[in-house]
Amino acid sequence: MNAASMIERLRAQRGGPRDGALLRFALGDALLKAGDAAAARIELEAAVTADVAYSAAWKRLGEACRALDDPAGAAGAWTRGIEAARTRGDTQALREMQVFLRRLAPAAG
């Protein structure tokens, strides 16, 4: 299945019984990989609204914000993601987002 058809398949499931954090994360991730950071941000925001403790969604939301040249949005997402990762015990995501934040700080000036 190519990326465009997967994105359309995922979009078709929004509003249905499978709609939720996992679906929105999958759609946001696919959109980000396809280069549509603006649409990805919308879906990833929906994912973290549905599950505020979804550390992987916070991580990808930060990446979408960074791709949109929104360092404040990225920092905010990663900060919330670090909190979520701590709560869930997701040490890998925690470490990755800490690194992303450190790298973002010098770029912000």
C-alpha cells in the first residue's frame, strides 16, 4: 500500500468507532512522513487531546512543529511529552525528547 492510499484509508476512519488517539497518531505520523507537517500537526494534536499521556504522539507533534518552523510549539510539545513519558515509564521517548529540546535551545538563539 502506498502512502497516499494509506493516508486516505486512515482519514476515512475518522469519526467512526476506531477514531481515537491511536488512529490520529497513525494518520499524523503518515502525513509527517509524506511531508505534510501542517496536516500532521492537526492529527497529532487530536491524538494528544484524546490521550494526554501518549508520549509518542507528543514526540511526533514536536517534530511536526519543528518542521513548520515553530520552535515554541515544538518545545511545548516535547515538554509535555517528557511529562507523559515519565508518567508512563517510557524512557526511550523521554530521552529522545530531552535530546530534541537540548538541540532546539541553541537554534532558538
